[in-house]
Amino acid sequence: MHDSFQKEKLPIEKTEQEKKIELIRSVLKSKKELELAIRNFETAEAGLVDYYIYQIKASKSKLDFLVGKARKVGISLNMIEELYFRTNQVG
């Protein structure tokens, strides 16, 4: 009697292009999060002002990190802005 074994499947590595696309999406998502935090701050009640200030600082730090990472791999801000405008159908 033979036991059947399944060969373990290794996770598929992402291509460089897929990694860049994921990074651009992360930048765009972070940009939207920052914009939302700013809008919420502008209309916040007195008890939530500190919370939204924290959110703005955290979102800005995350966005700065991701933009820096994008620059290191050769993605320019213009490419990110172009994709943003396309996905939001601006202009």
C-alpha cells in the first residue's frame, strides 16, 4: 500500500512589473487616506480633533515612505499622478 503525497506548491513570485503596480496602488490608496483624514479633520467635532491630527500625521508618514520607495525603483510621481487621473477619470 502506498500513501499518496502531494507536492508542496511554492508561492508564485511576483514579477518586477507586478511589484511596481502594487506599489503604485499603495501610493494611490495612501493618498486617498490622507485626503480623507484631512477632510474629516476640517469637519471634526472638538473631541475628535486630536484623533484626526494623528491620522493625518500617520497617513503622511506612510505616503512619504511609499513615495520614497517608488522613487528608488524608478517610478516617478508623474507616472503615479497619471495613473491616478486615469483611474478617477479626471481631465
